Amino acid sequence: MNKSDFELITIKEVKIEYPFLVEREGFDYFEEWEDQDFFLVARQEVNYDGNFYLDLYEDKEKKWLTNVLNLPLKGIDTLRIEGVLINGNFSTNGTIINAEGDYGPYVFIAGNVNCQSMLLGGSYVEIKGNVRAQEVIMTSYNHGNFKCDGVIEAPVFIVEDHYTTFAERKNDLFYYNDKTDDFDAKNECEYDEVSGEDIISAELRKHLDNPLIETFEELKRELEFGELILKQNNPPAKNYEYWHDRVLSNYRDLKLVPKEFKTEKLCNLALNSTYHALSFIDEKLITIEFCDKLVVKDGFAIQVIPDEFMTKELCFKAAENGTMLRLIPEEYYSEELILLVFKNAKHQPDINDVPSEFITESLLKEYVKISKGLWLDKACKENGIDKLSILKQVIDSGIEYLDTVFGNHFSKEIVDYAFSVYGSENKEEWSKYVQKYKIKFERLGLYDHFKE
């Protein structure tokens, strides 16, 4: 491809040069475009070498665009590119990629399209001619729209919850369209209750070069990388370095790594990124020591620990390293564990996570001392405990807790009691709290009474 095939022109110029576009449904769909924004435009047929990216808002694609336009990245970063227009046929030996499902530029191609594969997500794409792909045409997620006035020709054609229309299709290996249900029953997905995901049909998997691919999401990631994925096309062999880079960029790709490359080193690489990778680790590599390291690094890892490695000691380590009570099996609950979770929580502790049998006066007292006690009213009412009694116990624990009590549970009864404890013996400290919460004192008519 000659880089001069594409140029940036303003939307104002696009409207003048291609006035018919203004009437197209997807053109300025939300009426948010400005005339000084841009389109990426080719005024004639384009033959491109490599993957062609439509997600022009993303950092990686902006770097790609600098080569297409021969512009510095700094210049690209300042531009709003709202559309892609090719006024003729478009051919590429790579994949056309709109991986972002939520949004994308408006795309209009006046002629035919030839490519290795095509993945469409959130963009609004109109192609006036035929589309022919060597491998896969896939449209995914319901924020996007694809209109093809001609024939969709590809060995594999998948429409997954996407607004896709076309005149005809030719697909000799596999066709699936959950918007129309006009496909063979053998191509239907199967719901997996364990993972909660739709597993693609055996009919599709038998054509894939990697037998470990089980979901459309995994298939999309292969297309995002511009990979050849069908057996019939003899994709090039992949080595350890390839899978190392894939796992480094997305821990989920560990699931797709062939057995010979799925080493302990590679598994640890994924786990260094996130504990969620544990579900993709071979069972023989998982030990109590392995689980211990994960939980010490991040207490939230307790939620992925296999049942056979779950222990009281491990739950306490999770509590020490920041987690949520609801992630720990109830069989290990104790007041000591609950309070340890609350003390080390990365967010405000939630008393609603605590079963009623553990809601005691001593626990609620510590709950208020540790946090703001946002759900104290509810916990007391549901368990028949006197809230005022809890707050008095907190006040008795030290004058430093007046911040928590006055800040979150201010009332005349509380002030009366706090004054009876500290108003005379700790006048200087008491005065500081009166000044800090002056507005609250005045609102209840208490400031004048306690200003001394």
C-alpha cells in the first residue's frame, strides 16, 4: 500500500465531497460530530499490506495510524477521527479489526472487500459491494451495526448478538447467527453451568487449529491478533516465546497455551499479573504453598483457592492482607476473623456480610471503632441490640473515638454522654471536638451549652 492512499480530511469537506453520506443512517448517528473533526479517507481503490485497524481511538491503533499517515504520534493524539471512507474496493492480506464492542468509527466502503478475516464490534459499517474473507467474518455485540449490500463469502461466518444484514452469503464450513436462528442446529452453542459461558459447537471447533478455543470471546482474541485460525490454512507453528508474549498481554490466554508450552514459569508469569489466572493453571502445579503465596500477595485471592487447599490459617492470611468477608467460606468465621477482615479492609467494612449469630455488642463496638459504622442502625434493629449502648461503649474506649461517633452518629444523647465522660476531665481535648463539629452542635442548639 502506498501511504498516500489515505489522508485526513475534515467532516466539513466530507459532506461537500460526498454529500450522499449525510443521508446515511450511521453518519453522525448521535449528532455529536463537529465539522472540524476528521475522516480517514481514500479516494480510490486500496490494496493494503497487513492488519487494518478500525479502533482509531485506542493507543495501539494511534501508533499504527502514524505509519499509515506518516504523521507524528503527537499530531494524531490531538485529532478526533470519527470515520473511515474508502471510495472504491479495499483489499488487505491481513485482518480488518474493530475489537472494541462498545463503539467505533463510522465506516463506508464503496466497493468490494477482500481480507484474511474481519472482526466487527461497535462500529457502524456499510459496504456497498461483496465481502470475501479467506477465513472468518465475525460480528459481535449489540452496540454495532454492519450492512453489506452484496455477498458475504467466507468459510466461517459468525453473527453474535450483532445487527448484521446482507444480501446473500456463501459459507462452506460454518454459519451461526443468533439474531435470525437460520443456521443448522449442530452449530448451536451449549451453555456451561460451571463457567456460566456459552461453549461454541463441536462443529466449529473441529475446524479450528487450536482445539483449546471454546468460546466466542477466545475466538475474538485470536482474530484481534490477526491470526490464521483454521486448520485448512495450515497456520504457522507457535513457539514458547509467542505464548510468553500472549500471556504477558492477557492472562486469559494461558488457557489457550498447548500443553508442551504451559510450563510452571509461564503459569507464574500469569499469576504475577493476577490471581484470577489460577483457574487456568494445571492442577498438578497447585499446592498449599502456591495458594499461600497468592493470598499473602493479595487477600482477594482467597476467592479462587480450590476447596482442597482452603484452611483456617489461609483465611486468616487473606484477612491480614485485605479481602472481603463474603469471599471467605462461612465455616471459618469467628469474631476474631471478622474483625481482622474489617481492620485490614481496602474498602469500608460491610456489617451486612456478617451472619446474625456473630452480631454481638462486642463485635459492633469494634465495628464502629474500626470504621464509620455506616450500617449500625440496621444491624442493631435486626438483632435487637441497643445502638446507644454500643456507641457509649465506643466513647468509653477513648476520647479519640469521638471523631467516628460525632462524625457518623451525632445526637443529643451521644453528646450528653460524651460530655459526662470527657467534658470535665479532658477540657482541652473536648474543646477541640466541639470546635471541629461546631455546625452540628449549633444545629441541635448544643454549642452554647458546651462551649466552655
